[in-house]
Amino acid sequence: MKPKRAERKPWEMFFIGLIYSALALFLVSFVFSGDTTLSKYSGILLVMFTVIACLPFMYYIIKLEEGKDLEIDDQGRLVKEHWKALSALMWLFFGFIVGFSIGYILLPGQSANNFNAQIEVFCSINSPQNYESCLKDNGIITGNAANNTGMVLGIFANNVSVLIFVLAFSLALGAGAIFILVWNASVIAAAIGMFAKGGLTELPLGILRYMIHGLPEIAAYFIAALGGGIVSVAIIRKDMDSERKWNILQDAIVLVVIALLILLVSAVIEVYFTPTIMGFF
């Protein structure tokens, strides 16, 4: 899939995400599961194989966006152009989530192994006091915080820390931020799989549960990844030595600020709106 086509038809990236996640699940479940050592790290291998498949596309779409910084002066138009890339990446991410979730549900005997790291992370976040029990049951346990304002700030602070990692990875490695993003997709998919105990029929509700606030949250991470990646590619191509370097830096800063604002909105949605909407089901 070429980046320009992905920007024209972003929905096609959903199927690319499905293919990449299915291939990664196949490799982990049927190729490396027999290895007593590597099978202990199946959750990480799942992410690694998906990342390897994504790296060429991520690099070239970031390169395409960096090229727009050299051609377009109007910041509003530039952000609008970046939206095309963001749409393609969001469809790719959604493909990962659906693919991983289906794999979790259809391979119940291997889910605990394929998503071992993801389940551990989920339980450590959602059930720190009953960590061992959560690991054993693969259940979802939620606690009640003292006040919603504290929850918003706590969630926002946690998301900002993830955004910093995404920004650092994209600055240092260009397309490297895709590792953090695929990791998040696999954790969300594991959570959806644990929620959908009734099988594929409960998959849409499980996706809704986590995507109400998850979509803007992940969009923020992708926006930050684009900002950092644009600077990284500009350095590689030596465009930071040209007179357009200030346009590139300004564009990256604007994208990071937009990402922070979206993260704040996402935290508010997660605390105030997600529980209310899910209460109707």
C-alpha cells in the first residue's frame, strides 16, 4: 500500500491492519509456540512481527508528510493535509484491534499465551489489588475512585506519559513510534477479548466499550508520532539545514499541542461519558 493511495482511500488500511495482525497471530500461534523459550514472550513477539510489517509504510507516510512542510506555508492547510495521513493510520490501528480481538476470541486455548504480556499489563492497571486473581480469571475488575476530577487528571497524566514515549520514539527512530501504538492496540484487543466472553457476538459491544474514549486517545498518539516523525525525517534528509526548518518545527509543535488537547478531551470522555453510555447496554 503506497502512502498516497492510503491517503486517498484510508479505509483500505483497515484490511491491511487485519492482514498484518492475522499474520503476526499465525506466526506466534503456530510457528513459534513450539519453542519453549520464545513462547514465554509471545505477547511481545506478536507486537514485534506486526511492527516489522508496518515499518516501511510508516516511514514513507511520514516522509510524505514532511515533504508537505516544504511545499505548504499555510498552517491551517497543512494540518488539513496531515489529517489524510491520520485517517489512514487510524484505519490501520482499527484493523489491528479487530484482528487481534478476533484472534483472542477464536483461539481461546492460546489467548492466555499469545497475549500474556498484554493481560499482565491490563490486570496491573485495572486490578492492582487482585492482580493474581485477575491473571487467573482473565476478568475485568474496575474500582471506584474518590472523585471524578482526580480520575481525569490521573488518566490524563498517564496518557501524557505514553505520548512522551511516542514522541521520543518518533524523534529518535522516525517510524519507531509504531511500536508503542501496536502495543496499545494489542492491549486494547486483549481487554476486548476478555470482555467478549460470549464470543464474536459480543465483539461490537466490546469495541464500543473501549473505542468511545480510545479513538481520540489513539488519534492523539498518532498526531504526536507524525510531529516527531516529521522532524526525524527532516533531519535524515538534511531539510533542517534549509530555510524551511522553522516551518517544520512550527508544524511539529502545533501537532503536539493538538495531541495534548485531544488527550485531555479523551480523559474527560473516559470518566464522564463512557460509563454512562455503557450503562445503557
